[in-house]
Amino acid sequence: MKVYYSIDEVPPIKNPVLTLGTFDGVHLGHQKVIRFLKESAEKIDGETVLFTFHPHPRMVLHPNDHGLEMIQSIDARIDKLASFGIDHLILFPFTKEFSRMTAVDFVREILVNKVNVKLMTIGYNHHFGRNRTGNLDLLKQLGETYEFDVQEIPAFQDEDINISSTKIRAAIQAGEIEKANKYLGSIFNFEGTVIEGDKIGTTLGYPTANINLKEPYLISPINGVYAVNVELRTGSFKGMMNIGTRPTISDTQEKRIEVHLFDFEDDLYGKSIRIFIVKRIRSEKSFDSLESLKSQLNNDKKTCLSVLDLPVNG
């Protein structure tokens, strides 16, 4: 998949077949749209083009209060889109100036004059352009003028098309990770950097890596303990993660993400880490003593090992 960060980078494309969207999560519904896009391109001997915006429009229009909670970083989205065989991905830079462009001007100046679109596939309820005035009917009118075809993405006869990024975000926030993973068709994950903590976990026999998220606008699951798989540059590991305020050892409300890796002893400070969340095993709670907390951590480890399909020892 070729990725373009500016419309001026886009070379001549053979019979471009294009769709618009955010595609956050690249979930099962998105995957059906991608398959439809590819099938449409094959029929006219064309190449697939996915057009999206970066940064997200809300980050530009409301920089101090956008309330954005994305499922994926842009890098993770690019990787997942590439796995489905898209030919071209245009990450159009969204600016305040561009936000004032009308839907008609966007189609004419960008999609026609720059991309030379031959076929557009779009959902019946998709809107775009200033004040969201662009829609399927407008595209059909413009298609007659600028000589490109428009094809409505069909209503698929199963539950996948009813999946939305909003539903997945709600599942993640509720700790319903297995439901979110089912909708995504993959394991929900995020990337961060390991930063120094207070080393209390080490005194309990469960040293943890404190995670600073790579992208601050990524969605965070509800507080609790999770069974996770972890990817480092040196390999993959199993572990358990706590998200929360650590009420047993701290009286602050600072939310932290801490991961303990099973059978791992190396120094991780400053290293990148990707965490794949498999299941939430319990809520966060306060314990009467550090010994009680340690006992619970022993039980948590057994539960996580079971969830992650590893032998349980001890």
C-alpha cells in the first residue's frame, strides 16, 4: 500500500476507485466496505484509493476541547489497512482553511482534478464537506458533470455493517474487551513508552512497566486488571495490566497504566511497548494491606495465565 501525506504526492493512478472515511479501528464493518471497494476496482481494472483526513478534523477545529477518543493511532490504522490490500491511502492534511471548502469544490478540486477519480463508493448516510452538505445524491449529480461513476455501498445482510467505531469505543470503556475484539476482528491494542515508576510493584514481587501512551487522544479502558499480550522489539510476552489509581498504595486520583510481564527481567525504561488486551479479569479495588494485595496479585497471575492459555504454576 502506498501512503501519501499530501495530495501533491499522489501520482497518476490507474482508474482510481475511491471511498472516503475515518476507518478508526478498521473493524468488521469497515472490512466489508474494503472488500466491496476491491471488488468494484477489479470490475473496471482499477486501483483502490482510501481517502481520509489527518489530523482528525475535531483536533483542528476544537484544539482545546475536542474530546477525541480514538481506537487506533494513525500508524496502527495504516498498518491494519495495509493488511487488507488497499493500493493507495491518502492522508489529506486537515486544516481550518480546508474546513471552509464546500463539498462541491472538494470533489472538483481534489477528487477530480488531483486524483482523477473514476468510481466512488459511498454509504447512503455518509456526509462530507463544509456543514456536511456532501452526500450520495450530490456525488451522483457531480459524477454526471465530471464523468465519474458513483456506487452506493450495499446494506450487508448481517450484523457486521451495524458495527461502528462508536459501539467499539463504548465496549472498551465498559471493559467489555472480548466484545470489542470480536467487532474489531483483532485484538484491541495500543502503544506507549515505558517510564520510571515508584517501584512498589518490585517490592511485592511484581515489577511493573509504567506506560506513557504514545498518543494522548487514544481511548482508555475502564479501570481494572487485564490479561494482556505484549510486544517488544526483543519479542512477545504474556502479562497482566492494571489501569487505575492504585487505591491501596496511593491517595491520589492519578490514573496509571502498569504492566507486569511474566518471566521477564530486563530493563525496559525508555523502550516502546505494544499492549494487546485480551480480557478484563476484575475491577480495581482497595486492599487492607500490601500482603492482601500481593495475595490477590498471585491469584490474578493464575487467572491471566489461564486466559492466555499458558500453564499455571504454583
